Amino acid sequence: MSSPKPVKWASVADMALHVTIISPERRLYEGEAESVALPGVVGNFAVLKGHAPLVSELTAGEVVVLTPQGKKVYVVESGFAEIRNNKVTALVEGAVLPEEIDRNSVQQKLDQLLKKPVVGEEALQAKEREVLVLRARLRSAG
């Protein structure tokens, strides 16, 4: 019995998604990709060619774009993503590249925030949100 032959794609375009990632400050990425991993509010998810149409809210975490040239990582605070017809559009807030993160500064902010007392539900939710953002940045900074 012979082993199955690997699938050979005719070109990168045969397995490609068109991906656009935009923040208010800049266009982070626009181009073809094999897959995209996104931090959805109900959990991380990946998108490949042929994915069902979807709109998802994004939370603090990493957006990872896998291209034939390698992996591109963006750390985001929040946003929305739309997947339709092999196109992924992510509108994100607070996006930074991992190399732009000053690990010591972020750790210092997190330490101060965790020590800070809060009063009221709104203040608690704001603190929890900021903790998520800072922890996402720390994970990405290495």
C-alpha cells in the first residue's frame, strides 16, 4: 500500500486569502496570506481559504498572518474582523508590532495597575480590560 501523495497547489493564489489589517493610525498589512489567526472575544480562531462568512469582535491579543515569506504578528487591543469570499478585513485599535513593545515599561504599568484599588463596576471593567491589553503585549514581547 502506497502512502498518499501530498497535495500540490498550482500557486500560492490557490490557497490564498486577501488580508487587510487597518488601525486608525496606519495600514498594518495588505496582501495575500495562507492563514490568519485572530483573537475573538469568545476565543482565538483561524481563517483559511474557503472559511464561512463571519463578523467577529476582537479582543486584546495577537493577529498572526502566515504568508509564504513568513509570519507577521500584530498585537491589538480590540477591533472587528469580517471574513467573506476569501477576504479578511480587520479593523483594529491599539495595534503595535512586537518589536515596538518596551517590555520593562509594560511590566511597570501592569504592576502599578494591579496595585491600584478600584471602586465601582465600571472602574473594575476598565481595569480588567487594561490588564488584558498589557498582558497580551507582555506575551508578545517575549
